[in-house]
Amino acid sequence: MTDAVTHTGEEPATGGRRRGRDRADRADRGPRLPEQRPFRQPQMRLNHAEILSADELESIHEASLTILERIGMEFLCPESRRIVREAGADVDEATNRVRFPRELIERAITTAPSEFTLHSWNPAHDLRIGGNWMAFGTVASAPHYIDRNGVRKTGDREGFRDLLKLAQMLDTVHHVPGYPVEPVDIHASIRHLEASWDILTLTDKGLHCYSLGRQRNIDAIEMMRIARGVDLDTLRREPSVITIVNTNSPLRLDVPMAQGMIEFALNNQPVVVTPFTLAGAMAPITLAGALAQQNAEALAGIAFVQLVNPGAPVMYGGFTSNVDMQSGAPAFGTPEYVRTAMITGQLCRRYGVPYRSSNACAANALDAQAAYESVFSLWGAVMGGANFLMHGAGWMEGGLHASLDKMVLDADLLQMVSAILDPLDVSADTLAIDTIDEVGPGGHFFGTAHTQARFRDAFYRPLLSDWRNYEAWVEAGSPTADQKAHSLSDRFLAAYEPPAMDPDRKAELREFVDRRVADGGVPVDY
């Protein structure tokens, strides 16, 4: 694989925009924006959580292979059944049931790459996926959103664009892995064209395509090719568009998703295979059973991609959580979610494939529940070794709405995760023996030259936390975290400036969208 940018050292080059100067200039026109950590991928430097023993992990693996061999999965797309039949699977055309010999699955998944580069049209925002790298994405696919006035609305283009603009302004957000909210006021036949135009022109943080039939995938690949200014062969060497494919749990892969997987695999673009396994609803109520089913569906999807094109980039998506058995509503940030996220990481390391997880919560308001469920979700994802974090910023209500203010709160959490994973400088200078000698017993370090030279950048500075004492906090109006998040989201949006795409590429991209819109986009059922 040929990368457009050569990465050296510990982290990818940040390059690009003069963020500090731009923000200093904008500060003259309004309230100063808070300092952020620069756009940079964190790396996992801690020991991964190992919830299961090697024997227990192998039991889940073997159970998954038994499920695929004895029970099988429904592959509803005739083309997908032909591909797996030719590879040696047992296909029942009367029922669409595919049963996979275990050796077929184990052989096929060995060609999946353990790491690859996901390219943006802005090379400074290329991402390493796999290994110890982590990449954080926005919320995706919510049907509703909370607008600037705090009103819950059905997704529309205005809200969609606001969420994209805020994502562009938050440096800890690395990717836009889907529509942050579904812009339903754009007709479904052309939505993918106009929404992809917005993502590519309002942000420079990658592109996602929904696999809802082959043509949408073809269009997204061509739009990214134009935005990058490369030919199709280069795009195929340099993966640039991702798609998330949810199996229809339990044990079914539908026609549009399979068509998208085939198109992406043939063009060497990454497919994220993510079973939607909620224990007690679409999967067994026991975590071991739910994980065995998740793993079976994920392995079938990964193997299918490799059968289409050995070596095509693919990710294992983990999304197993539980439901509230009283209401049937999905629950996130639970002990069950944390454990399954960590165990899924173990499975991904066993197979040597990149791991996708999520920062999810079920809260309806930006309150303590939203914060603690997200912290626990992040704990599971990070300690599980997730390489690609979906719904990293802005997810609420179990995915039913996106929130600008929650995006700011999550950005703070993601920055803290990055800070925790920073390497610790242990050197003669940081051990500070001479400074300790200078202060001696009973003194303080506020006024030392060592402190004075470092105090501005020594510690993480949060976006939302208020560290004033009670009296000073009351005098300031007793601001709460949700109020501060709302204020910051407004300020970030007011300061937004679009990324500078080459004018010729932008014009060519618009011409392509207009031509495809005039053609009618893609057929729909209504």
C-alpha cells in the first residue's frame, strides 16, 4: 500500500491550518475560544484489559465457528451467495442460508490487513487505522438532533451542517463516520450526493458512505477521488472512504449491505463489519452467547470481504450491549457494555484486525447520566484497544438524537483520553531534583524557575470543568457544565471557517453532484 504522506516518529504530522493564529484573530471579534489539544491521533500505551483467559477466548471463537458451520447465516443477495459458494460454503438457495466450513472462515480472515492508512483530501488528516493507533469520530446516523435553541427536531440539512461545522472546529474529532444526523429534508434519491458534498466541503475529516445499494458506493468513491485530485488507481491503492455495515442480527446479511461490501472490497475501500447484537433482544441474554453470535456474524462478514478481494481493508465492529428488560430500550455505558467492549478487543487482537467500538450513552439530556455512561463506554473502548471510535462525540438517547452540546462534552472527554495516553517524560529535567533541593522541606514550588517555565502548559486544561471555589463560582452566576457546553458550542459555530479545498477540485465536485442529481440519483421505493 502506498501512502500519500510518510509518517515518522510517534504520531502523524499535523500540518495544515494555522489554527493558533486563526483563533487569535477570531478572538478580536468575540469571546476567546478555549485552547485545544492539536489534531493528533493518540496511541494506546497502556496494557489492554484482558477480561477472558486464553481458554475462555478460544471457547467463544470455537462457538462462533460452530454457529457458522451448523446454523449458518442468511445471505439475501444472490451475488453474495454465489461468491461464498464458489469459495466452498454450503448454500441453500431455497432458504438463502449459508453454512461456512470453519476452515474456510479461518483461512479467509488471514488475508485481512492489521493496519492501513485512511486518506483524507487534506493529507494532514490522514489516519492510521490498526495497531496501537486510535481515531475518534463523530456521532452518526441519528434521526433527530437538538438544535441551537435546545429544541429536539427531526434531522434536517441545517442541523446536519451545524454538527459538521462543530466537528470541524473540534481538533480531537478525527473523522466524520456517517451523517451526524440524517438530513431527511433532502430526498433519499439524492441525499447521499448532497450530504457527501457537505461533508467534503464543510470538513476535511474524511468521508463515510452508507452501503444502501451499489450506486451510492460508486458515487461516494468518485466524489472522494475528485476531492483528493487523484485517479481511481491511486484511490484503490490508498483507501479513502469507509462504510459501516451492520448485519441484521441475528444471523442475516441483507441485499444492499452485501452489494456495498462487494463494491468497496473490489475498490479496496475499508468495510467496518458491525453486528447489532443487543443481549436479550437480537442476541442471547447471556454475554457469552451474545459475544459468540457477534463474533460469528463479524467473522462471516470479514471473511466475505476477503473472498471478494483478499487483502482489502476491513474492521471488526463491536456493538454488543444489553437492553432494559422492562422496556426493551437499549442500554449503553453499562457494566455489560464495558466488558463486551474489552472482550471484543481481545478477539480483534486474536485475529489481527483493526477494532471499531463506540462512545455511547442512553441519556435523554446532557446530565450526569450522559457523562458517566460515556465515561464507562470510553473505558471499555480504550482499554479494549479500539482503533476506530464511532459515535465519539455527540451521541445521545441510545443513538436517537445528536447533540451539539454533547459533542463539546465528549470532545473534553476525548481530549482527556488522549492526555492520559501521552507518553510521560522521565528525564533529569522532569525529575527536578535540583528544584526539590532548592525548595527544601516545608517550602512550596509556585515561585521556582522550574515551575514558572512550565506552568502554562504543565497540566491538562479542560473545556468544561470549573475549578473556582464555591464563592467565586456563585459570584460568576453558578454556571453548570451543560450551560458551559452550550455556550462553547455556540462560540465554536460562530468562529467556524470552512477548510480551503482547491477551487478547481471543488468546482469539479459540484459539477459531478449536479449532474448526478439531474440524473435522479438512485431509485428509491417512494
